[in-house]
Amino acid sequence: MKTLSISGSTGNSKILVGETFERIHDYLPANRVIIITDDNLARLYGSRFPVEEVITIGQGERVKTLETVSAIYDQLIACEADRSVFLVGIGGGIVCDITGFVASTYLRGVRFGYVATTLLAQVDASVGGKTGVNFKGYKNMVGVFNQPEFVVCDPQMLKTLPKRELSCGFAEVVKHAAIADADYFDFLERESSRAFSLEAGVMERVVYESVAIKASVVNQDEREKGERRKLNFGHTFGHAVEKTEGLPHGEAVSIGMMLAARLSESRKMLDRQSVERLARLLTAFQLPLKSRVDRHQIMDAMARDKKREGDVLHFVLLEKMGRAVVEEIPISELQIMMDSPD
């Protein structure tokens, strides 16, 4: 097991890469613990949960809402959970986001931690202190920054994932390499087949390297005022695709990364070879490169993005493989890019 730390304004977070779910007891406080999970995880792992008090939610983006949060508040109130309670989110990114948001707002804040059960959650969603829910179809519109006390990343739990969900996690893995570490990108190119097969030694490095990149960025900029914006590579366009096309998050981000790479090339920042390398690696992880929905709908969704300031968006571009920059891009320029042939 390897441990990484994040020091945030709300406290310190330990990311436990390679820790086993069976050792979760070692990280729980002596006082009352309540688990929040989804119905699929309860079916798969419920017999191994460390405590009997469990709140179960549904699955998918449709449950990542204030209505779900409200239902959890009701259950916490009904069971008389007080400020000493410790909440543990066991699940993927949606469970972690909801658990963190509930913990941050119930009784003005209670302690919490995560067991991340998907690759997307292990390398991205559970790490960094972002919590939140969607609102009226807009991604992560309501939320807070708050660090979990721990994140357990058990590689054995990834073996129950469907291939499509695994692919979505690799989208974030590719993102980390593309924005911050050219050597890591080279490694993924060489080992994509073994990684996609969840070979233990390869996946240990994949999860650790991705978490290390994100932890380093968050330690520099917890609340996304500068450096942390680079973690949004592919996400501005990706969130718009996710909303309009209904694709899973990782697939939408893959499409978003390709648009951002093409925009980087059009601005004479990134060479064509690097754009093609990105496309090949995403394809190796069975991720899409293009959107099939109406571009006007996508532009409308991007115009409502949280990162918009006036007529520009903070957009993450690549100077070269392994180095990202944040530029203010006029929405009109994005329209031209989207209307141009590939």
C-alpha cells in the first residue's frame, strides 16, 4: 500500500492506494458510523460492510440531485444521527459526491471518508475535496469543497466493473498524463492492453500516478483559482456533451479532450502527432472521439458552464504532451472550432 496526502483548508485527507476493503475498520472512529452506498454495491459488498447502519440510494446521474440529498437528510434525522456521526461513502463517483455533500451540510458538517469502488472514483472523483450534485440538468451546479478524512482505493474492487465503466475511469487517467506527465503518457501507450486487463502491477502504478498528479495539483490550489483548473482538461466540452447526449462522464470527457487537443493544434500550440497519439490512446481504452448530437445544444450547455466569465470560458489546452495551460477562449471561437471539419 502507498499513501498520499492532501492538506486542505477543511482538514487533511489520506489517499490509501492498494489498501484492502477488509481493513476499513482501521480507519473508522469509535463513535457511530453510517454507510451511504448504492443498491448495486449493497448487493455486491453488503455482507462485508463494517457496520449495520446503511443508507442506500439508486444509481446513475439521475440520482445525483438535491432530492436524493433531502431523502438522506430525512433518514439521518429519523435515526437521530448527531454531530458525532461519521459517514462513509462506499461506491463510485456519484456516491462519493453525494456522501461528501451530505456530510458537509448535515448539522453544518460531520466527519466522513470514502471507499472508492470504481476506477473513475479512485483516480479522480473521490480525490481533492470537491463535493456536489447536479441541478436542473446542469453538472455539479451545487456543492462545496471539503476534504474526506480518508479514501481507500482497493484494486480488487475494480474487477467487478463492466468494461464500459472501466473505460470511463481510463479517460481520467489519460487526462492526468496528458496535462502533467509525458513519461506517464508514454507508459500508458506501452501498457494500455495490460492496464485494460487490470494486470495488478500495471494498475498499481496507474492509480498511484494519477492520484499523485491530482494530489499535487490540489495541494497547490484547493479551490480551483489557478493550477487546479488544469484538471478540467476535456471537461468544459465534456460536461456539455454529457448533458445533451446522455453519455457517461468518462466518454464525454474523452470527446472533450479531443476537441481541446484540436483547439490546441489550431492555435499552433500542439503538434499534429500529439493529437493523433491522444486519439490512439483513447481508442485503446475503447473511448469515443466524436459527439453525435446537435452542436447548437452543446454550445448552449457550454454557455451555461460554471467556468464562464462574460463571453469567455477558462479552457484547458495542451502546449505539448504532459504540459497544460489555461486560456480564456471566446465562446465564438469555440463555435468556429466545432463547425470546422475534423
